[in-house]
Amino acid sequence: MAGTDQIWIARLSPPAGGSVTALLALPLGLDVWERHAGFLVVAAPESLLAELERRRLATVDRWATREEYLARMMNRPTVGDDG
């Protein structure tokens, strides 16, 4: 895994017949942000996401790069902001 890999915020869904628990049991070193019944939200390098897809261990839905995601979160209105 290269140190210059782009980090993505992504949803990982287990393959048919698989489970989120099985994904979590894999020695992947994922930065898991959220765990749901049918998927995980993770921050992971592109090379790891590509490997998961190649090996068909998970369906990967890339939401945004880490930088894009953080920029969106910084620019969103706060609760109760009338602006």
C-alpha cells in the first residue's frame, strides 16, 4: 500500500451471503467510521478499496475523498443557522 494513496470515504457492503461481521473480521486495518446492519462506512486508501473489489470481498461505493468530505462538512450550515 503506497503512502501516497488517496484516502476515500466509502460504503462497504458485504457480498451476497456475507455479513458486516465477516468484513470486520478480515485483517484489513480499516478505519471504520460507522457500522450498520448491512454496510460499513470507512476511510480507506484507494489501493485497499480496489483490492476489496478485485477479491470480491465487498461492494465499494466511494462517496468522496477525505479532503472533499471534510470540506463539505466545514461548509455546511450549522443547526439553527438561518443564513
